[in-house]
Amino acid sequence: MSERGNFGTKIGVILATAGSAVGLGNIWRFPYMTGQDGGAAFIVLYLVCILLLGIPGMVGEFIVGRHGASNAARAYHLLGGKWWAAVGYMGSVTSIIILGFYSVVAGWCLQYLMASLLGGLNGDAAYVARYFQEFSSHPVKPLLWTVAFILLTHLVVIRGVRRGIERFSNLLMPTLFVLLLIVVVASCLQPGAGRGVAFLFKPDFTKISRGVLLDALGQAFFSLSLGTACLCTYASYFSRQANLLRSAGQIAGIDTLIAILAGLMIFPAAFSVGVNPDSGPSLIFITLPTVFQQAFTPTLGYIVGILFYALLSLAALTSTISMHEIGTAMFYEQLHISRPRGAVLETLCAVAIGVACSLSCGAADISILGKSFLDCCDYLTSNILLPLGSFLTCILLGWVVPRRVVRDEFTNWGTLPGVLFAVWIFLIRYVSPLCIVAVFLHQLGVI
Ligand code: TRP
């Protein structure tokens, strides 16, 4: 275990873990879901889910990881017995699949960044739609971007926990925040932007349906990187003094702030030019380039376009780093090989999945049950493996592991006040598992 690193500073812990959480989930998925699900009412539900389920779930994964101080499979094994290692292995597999398809979308962001720089996105709505269609179904271009993104991730991860992950997160996260603020200010200063702000902050509760609630819950899990052993792997690099509850609160706070800022970047500009932001997943690749051109002067539109796709790529990178680290740690510790070799294995697996996902977007017919391979990977992970991983973690901590062990980790062996422990364990034992089962059944179409 001599190669095992750890995070060097408290701020490094927060920024690296927040880097995992902040990603395409915040800047791509959250805005399109908010647009589709009615705005502020969805956001209120989302906040409730983060508070009641997200933060407790995060603390749970932190406990497993810091207790085990090793890769996810071993950490679950150490806490629950040998069968529980399966949860760690499952998380590692899930993360490889997510890394594969996430890199495809991240690769699109790189292409859009380059196109923004070269002015290739200028044109009317039909032109941008055609641009996206032609690019994403091209047999070679998106493939190269996908592989490039995975290799970029690889280069950070092989530098190790402190010199790679922590150092890059400390650099990328503040940059991301500054870029985001610039675009938010530009967007909110547009005439008519107020309607976009109202859409985000004035809830209309008649818009709430069961589907919206479940969407909010699924989004909260995805955005916090819950359920794939990601947080557990990062927590294995935490120190014994780290305050798990406070860290979870801070990370969830940063994640939520960035999601809302992403909304403030997109909706005021969209409303100012009369575009309804309910177009779903294609929002940032088809709707937004046209919105930017219409809402801003040509120079400002050019700059905003570049900043937007740059920050999207940065956010995606800090997340892919975390996905990569899960598998890397598992491969090298479980197979007793060196860390760089573990990283190579992880990269090879991710490239194989990424290539298949990229080709399935139009260049080749790779589909299962009528869904493209990319959609299948997204569905399998977000709707099945992620909730399953979180559910099993709740069962392990709430019902299997002796209460004393869990309380010791929660309170740092009695050095932190344990008043919230009772609330937390109640949420983990009853509320979270029941909610996850509800999401699960809904996703499968049963309720
Ligand atoms: N949370 C990230 C986002 O919002 C995505 C992510 C990173 C993730 N690591 C994960 C999702 C692990 C699920 C599991 O984009």
C-alpha cells in the first residue's frame, strides 16, 4: 500500500470532491431538467432532495471510504464482510461505463469550444441543429475528441492524488467559478432577463407532479456523484480529522450554487430573446449557440460562447478525473500492480466503451432494444446502477454494520458532537432506502 496517497490540505479535499460533483450534471443536465420540469418548483424539490437524501448519502459513502482507507471493493469488504465487496466492484464498473459515455459528451464540448473560437457556430437555428447532427454522427471527429478527453483525464490521474487530482482541482475549480460569474453577469444584464430570473426563483407549485419529484431526486444523486463508490474512493484519501458532515455540507453547497449559477447563465439570456428553454438534452448544443448570437452583440456573443464551452469542458474534466480514479485505485490495489498500470487498464476500458458510445450516435448502428449504445449506458447507470449502489450503501450502514462503528466514524471517535447522528441514521435507515425504491420503481415504469 506504499503508493497510497492522500489529500494534503482541507481546501484540497473540498475542491477535489466538489470538482467530482460539479460537472456536466450541473451545467448541462440541471438546466435542461429545470427547463423541462417547470423552473423554480423543480429547484425547490431539488434542494429538499439534496438536504434530506443527498448530504446524508454523501456522509454514508465518506464513512465507508475513510474507514476502509483503500479502494472501494476493499472498503466495502472491510466494513460489511466479503460479499459486500460486490458493491464496490459494482461501483467501479458503473464508473467505467459513466466515464465512457460522459467523455463522448465532454468531447462534444471540446469540439464546440474549438468551433466557437473559429466562429463555426454562427448561423440560424436550422444551421446549428444541422451542425450538431452532422458532427455527432461523423465517424471520426467525435471519436477523436472522446479519446482525447479520456487521455487528458489519464494524464492528470497518473500524477497521483496530491500532485495530480488535488493540484488540478485547486486550479480548475476557481477558474471555473470566475468564468461562470462572467457569463452570468453578461446574461443577467440583457433586457428582458428578469423573466428568466423569475422562472428560476418564483415557484409555481401547480407544476409539481410525481415525475418532477423523481426527476429532482435522480438529478440530486447524479450531481453529487452518489452511488458509484466515487465519494467512497475520495474519502479513502481524507484524514482522520476531517469533519465528514461539514465537508458533505460544503461540497453539496458548492455543487448547488454552481447548478443555480448555470441556470442564471442560461435562462435570462434565453428568455431575453424569447426562447423557451424546454428543449431537453440538446439545450446546450442546439438552442444555446443561437441564443448567444441573438442575445449579445457579436463580440460579446463570441466571447460568451468561448467561455461557456471552456467552462463546460473544465467542469467535465474534474468529474472524469474522479471517475477514472475509482477504477485506477481498484485495479492497482486489487491486482497488486503499479498505479500507472492500473490507470492504463482503466483508460483502455473507458476508451472501448467511449468509442462504442461515440459511434452509436449515428456513425454505426450500435443499439440495444432500439436505444443507441450511449443512451443505454446512460440509462443503465443513472437509472439502475446508481440508485442500486446508494440503496445498498444505506442498507449496509443502517442495518448491517454495528451502530457503534458507524457512530465512531460519524463523530470522529467522539471528538465531534453527535447530536445529528440520530437524525442521520434515521434518514439512512428509512427515508433514503424508501425514496430510492420509489425512484427505481418509477424509472422502471411500475409507479
Ligand atoms: N457529479 C458529476 C456531474 O454532476 C458526474 C459524476 C462524477 C458522477 N462522478 C460521478 C456521477 C460518479 C455519478 C457517479 O456531472
